[in-house]
Amino acid sequence: MATINILHLQTLCHIAQLGSFQAAADHMYTTQPTVSARMRELEGRLGFPVFHKRGRRMDLTTQGRELVQQVKPLLAALEDVIHTLDDASHVSGLIRLGIAGLIAQTWLPEFIAAARAAMPQLNFEIEVGQTSLSVSKLETGHLDLVFMATASLTSDRFHVEPIGSVNVLLVGSPNLVGRKGKYSATSWLELMRSKPVWSLSKESPMYPMLIKLARDNNLRTKFDVCADVLTLKQLLRSGSGIGLMTYPMIESELRNGELVALKGAPAFQRIAFNAAWGIDQSQTVIRKLVALAKNISTFDKS
């Protein structure tokens, strides 16, 4: 009878996380028949099934779920030991990374270049999306690491480390709001009452900021919403309305005069960005990537 080895247990955990034999095979750079063979060997040695097949998904049995819960932290700890003893340049595998649109438009290329220089055998699968969606995928194991405004994550299930914060400000096109020096010719309050106001999606940190601003100033403003930050910037540049934007996203537009800050607008709380990952992830590889992100991030780290 086959002896249980680390590959059997790693394969088990990948199937449990990704939901199918084929997805686990892709993640481990092997074939679906190989994954199936490993599971037959594992179940033969254990004497009980670890999966139920439900359509195309493979769901854990009760005994399988208990086994995964015990094995995952042991595998993560073992991988940490191995990578601590090994040169980082030998690390290989796939990192599924979720990032905010602002990071994609600022320091992501430098981060990827640094990660490839330090660990050239790593592969990346990058998703740019909304914070809520990326956090959901992190919780279900479909992402390994996220760089997002993730203040809602709890520390008992995730590691969360800050990677910097950014200013936000109300802006508009000079063609719409006028110009007086670096600011609009018209006050922000008058513009909020008379012009369309745009926001990122309701899941973004900026949407509740605008809601609070309107409530505090007894405004009955209805907000137009755009889920894509680049499209939102283009709408503001074209004079389709005013809106709240992060400073790094519009720094060049403010400098060349395509956008101006609204006169007299109140200061907003800075938006903090974090790296977050599950407590059962390999700590060494992830922490190396987080350290690179904290070093390369152009966001304010003070």
C-alpha cells in the first residue's frame, strides 16, 4: 500500500481550495490524471473518501474537511522552514494577486520587476478589481495575497500589514468649475449643489466619504457611480461632473491643468492601503512579497 507523502497532502489541500482536480493540477504544474492518482492512493491509505463529487466540483467529506483543517497549517509551517533554509531565488509556484486599480496605475510594474529579480521562478496571476470582490476571493482561497484598502479584514483569519496611505480630494475640469490659480473659481459647496457628482463604486472607501460630506452639509446630492477608476478620471477630465479622487491617480492632471481642486473643499481622511493574506498561506514567500511592496510603494508610509 502506498505511503502518504507531502505531495498527497498538498494535492488534497489544493483541490479543497480550488474546487476541482483540474484546477489543482494547473496550480501544481501537473496533470489531472496525476492528481486523481494521488487522491486514490491517499484514500486507499486512509481507508475513507475525502471528497464527494457534486457536478464539476469536488466537495470535502466530513472526514476530509477535518483532515484539511489539520494539514494546512502543518504544510504552511513546513514550507516556511524549507524556504528559510533555501535561497529565495529557488522559490517557484503561482501567486494569485488581487490589487486595487490605483496600484495598477502607479507602482505595480516596479513591484513585479523587483519580485522577478528576487524570485525569478515565481509566476503571477493578477486581478485588478474592487476591494469587496478581492476580499471575498481572498476569504474563499481564490487569491493568495491582496493589496487593497482592506480595513474590514479581521486579524484572527488574516495577516494585515500597511503599505501606505494616500490623500483624496474633490476635483473637476476647469471647463466646468472655472479656475483661480490652483483651485476652481467656484466654491466646492456651490458646485456640489449645481453639478453632477461622480464617485467610485459603492464598495469603494470614497463613496461613504461623499455620503458623509453630503449629510454633514445638508445636501440632497445624488451621486453617479463608476466602478472603473480610469473611466472615472476620464469623465472628470471631460467635464462630465466633479468627483472625489485619490491624489496619485490625478497628480499629472493637476500638474498640467486638466483638473483642479475645488475651492474651499474640506480635508478628507487619508485612505490606507494594506497587504492581506490568509493565516494558512506560506508565510515566507508571501512576506518576501509584502516586504517588497512596502519598500516599493509610492504611497505615504508615515
